[in-house]
Amino acid sequence: MAEIHWLVYIIIGFFLVLGSWAIDQERLLFFYYVGFIFLLVGIVKFIYTKSKSSEEGQKSRHSKPANMGQRSYNQPVHAAHSKSPNVKYCQACRTASYYFANYCHKCGARLS
Ligand SMILES: [Zn+2]
């Protein structure tokens, strides 16, 4: 749902009130009241979004450590390395060797 900005309401209301007042007070009285309602809606929306944005600001401040945790999760260098199919690990010393190696290049243990 696309929300209309409170400033749009205030601008529309302002022009309706000003326009109807300037052009013809009696004939455009309806538009004058409509503009007044728009102004009120805009002010209410302005207060509502202000209180809402301050709430969201507090929420984002609380969720900052969670975002930092996500960032470290996005860089699982070691995890990605261990998942590589081109590498196998020595049972004795846990050194990574090529998948086709028969013996560990560090300790010489036989690789399964
Ligand atoms: Zn080894």
C-alpha cells in the first residue's frame, strides 16, 4: 500500500483553502472546507509519522548488534573453504590437501 505523504495533504489543503478563498468565497465554500479537512489530515499524518519514526529509530538502535552479526555471517571464509570439493583434510593433523592426494603433505599420514 502506497502511503501519501503528509506534506501532499497539507499542500493540497493549503491550495484548496487559499484558491477557493481567493477565487470565490461563497461558490467555492465546499472546496474551502475540503481543503481545511486536507490540512487537518496532513497535520494528523505529520504527528503520526513523527511518533512512528521516533519509534523506528529506537528499534534500529536496538537491532544494530544483530546487523553486525549478519555481516560476519556473510563472510564465512573458513566454512566455505571446508565445503570445497577440491580439498580433503588429514585425519591426523587436519591440514587441507588436494582431493587427489593419497598422503598428507604435512605429516605424511594416509588420506582416506
Ligand atoms: Zn596430516
